[in-house]
Amino acid sequence: MQLGALFMRQSIMRRVLISLLPIVLWAVYSFGLRVLLVLAVVTVAGVLTEYLILRFMKGGSDFKIPEAIFVTCVLFTLILPATVPLWVAVVGIAFGVLFGKGVFGGFGKNIFNPALVGRCFVFISFPSSMTVTWAAPFQGFPGGLLRFSAGADAISAATPLVQTGTDLSRLFLGQIPGSSGEISALLILLAAIYLVYTKTASMRIMLSGVAAFLGLSTILYSLGVLPSTPLESLLTGGFLFAIVFMATDPISAPRDKVAQIFFGVLVGLLALTIRTFSVFREGAMFAILLANTFGPLIEMRVKEFAAQRRMAHEKG
């Protein structure tokens, strides 16, 4: 039974990798071949960290490195700016794999997404490398496919959240500065459709998270608190990428269907609240980590409530 569950999780990870391929290609087109260098360095550091953890836990050499580490490495690369120093990327992925997964017992036992743990660590520890300069994406064919890196444009905000009035088509297609894989809403939505169609990720988490985000942003925009329209807010920053790929992590997200709805709502509300009212202008990563903390409690309370309703119905 345990082997079957492990095999299922590994096949899920393969489908996630497939869904990420177009986003990786768009990141290279937008920001240059340096994205592939960052990915290679992150992958080597991540796999090495995973190997050392398994070697320490299991001893000997008779073990297999789970494919989930490759998903973690790709996700971590895509939520970093293309200009990130390589040593920062190495430190981040090593920290995320060790403290986001290794300390909990390895693959399948972690309650937090390792890629988010790593990004949160480097975001707080090395803010100048994560929030000061952002690469301006290449325009026109062949874009960055034949160039190493784009020029860095200094942006005054903590993240390149786009000003009000920006052309929505540019936001949707991904012709804006940002982290490598978070800029194209079109490719993220196509990946979401594939993940839902293949039953890889929870549609409930995605839809409830987006609905909560749009609902709260509509209220804040109507009150004059939020300068950007709800749609502009949704298409900027890393929320869409986070709700599709991070919040739906089959290991750290709730498995109960009703709990998934509450979990998604919590992510959406927290992401916009942190973005709007805190010093951290991109709140999606903190929102998911906080929701992961309360995920087991949400699932437990939902199951308890359902059990109480069944008992009351049987007595009635």
C-alpha cells in the first residue's frame, strides 16, 4: 500500500514537470539563457542536499532519490528573479530542502512546500538580491533564446507589481518584469487546466483561492485602499503561480474536499492582505506557508464537523 502511494506521488510529480516545461521555455525567452544556468545550479545543489539527507537517514547507498526534488528545484528557480546571484540560489534551495522537507522525515512527510521555504529564507535574508533589481524581458523573436541575460531595470517597489492602467494583454501574456516563471498568466492558466484535467492538482483550491482573492480585492478597490483593479492585482505578482503550483502541493495541502475549499480561501485572503497591508509586497509565499501551518487543523475540524452531522442525522 505504501509503495503504491509512493508510485502515485511520483507520477504526479512527472505531470507537474510536464506542465512546467512551457513556463520554463517562456522564462528563457523572456530573460535569457541565464535562467537555465540558475536551474542547473539549483538542481545540482538540491539533488545533492536531498542525497545527503537520505544518506544520513537511511545509511548506505541503497535508496532512490525521489522525483519530487526535481519539481522542487524547477519551482524554486521559477519563483526567483532571473538576476539572482547563483550563491543565493544555492543557499536557498539547500535551506528549503533541508528545513522544508528533510527535518520532517523526507519525501511525503513535510507539511510545508520546500521551494517556498527556500524562497522565504532568501527573501528575508538577502532582500537586496531579491527585491532591488528586476530584468526587463526581451521583446520579439528570438527573445532571450540566443542571449545570456537581459538588462536589469531598477524598480522602486519591493516587487514589480504593475501600476494601474497597464495594458492587460501585457499582464496576461507575460511581457512585464518579475520572477522567471510568474509573469505569464496565460501559460499558468494552461498549466492549471492540464493539472486539473489529469487529476494532478485540486481545482477546489485553485478556484476558491482565486475567488477569495478577487472578492477581497474588489472590496478594497471599491474602498480606495487598493490602487489596482481586481484583475490587475490578480495578474501581477506571484499569486497565480503560487495558487496553481504551490498551494495545490499534494503533500502539504489538505486532502479532504471541503477542507481544500477553506484552505484555498485562506490562501487567497492572506495573500492579498499581506500584499496590501504589510511591508512584504508579495504575500503569496507567506500566505501559503501560513495556510500550510493551519491545514491539518482545518482538515481535522472539517472531519469532526462532518462526523457530528452524521451522528445527529442518525439520531434524528
